[in-house]
Amino acid sequence: MSRLSLATLLLITTFLTACQSKYGDEMPADFSFKIESVDGSSSYDSSTGQFILKYLAGDSLVYAPLTMETKRAIYQEFCKADFMRFPDEFLCNPLEEMTLPSFPTLLTINYHGESKKVYGPDKCGCIFYQWFKFKRFEELTDLIRSRIYGQDVIQKMRPSDIMYE
């Protein structure tokens, strides 16, 4: 039994080490992202620091650049999630009931000259074989949103007046 446990531990350690070394500890200079709600009500581009919120009377744009510490935290979550191996689109689970309104997310990340777009549905679960990666996607987008929306300049904006049916 102890040989099996040791072999399992060695296998897990090898797997984790391989995953961590895939991206590197240092954040590359070109690492950036854009997160947008697919309905178009808001978007944030880390390369420009622009946050756009849509209103019936027109868009409102503010500059909310992220600190280097925040960018590093997002980069670490990006590595942990193994984002570059995500599918281009996560599929809704047809057996799970969808809650409305739904606000899907489009996350685009630039990394070492490569750009990857991933579409993630909202409030419909995820098809079973994508579940683990989808949970990682949710963790990454939740971290990004909390860091963006936590900034004073964005918190001072009035909520969007666009209604959804």
C-alpha cells in the first residue's frame, strides 16, 4: 500500500511541476487581457486601462489601470488555470436549467505573442466533460472582475440603465 501511495504522490508532484513550468514564474511584458460581457454592457482592456460601461444615452469610459501587483495576481491565476488549453467556447449543460438574465463572458488573453479568446456561458452550468476547466475559467474571471470593479473610479460610476428581457 505504501508503494502505491508513494507512486501516486510522485505522479501528482510531477504533474503539478510540469503544469507550473509551462508558463514560467515571470509575467511576460506582453501579458494583457480584455474581458467583456457578451451583451456589450461593459468591457475592460488591461493594455489601455479603459473600462467602458454602456448606457442608453451613450457609453461612459474611465481609465482604471491595474497595479503591477494585481496584474501578477491575475497572471498567476492564468497559469494555474492553464488558460491557453481552454476550449474556445464552454458549452451549456442541456440538462441544467438556465437562469435569466444571463450575462456570458468573452475573455481574451495575450501571452507571448499569442492571443486566445474564450467564451464562457453564464448561469447554465457547463457540459460535464468541460466542468473542471470551466470552474478554473470562473475563478479567473471572478478574480479579474473583483480587481476591476474594486477600483474607486469604477465604483463611483452609476449603474448601467440598459434593461434586459
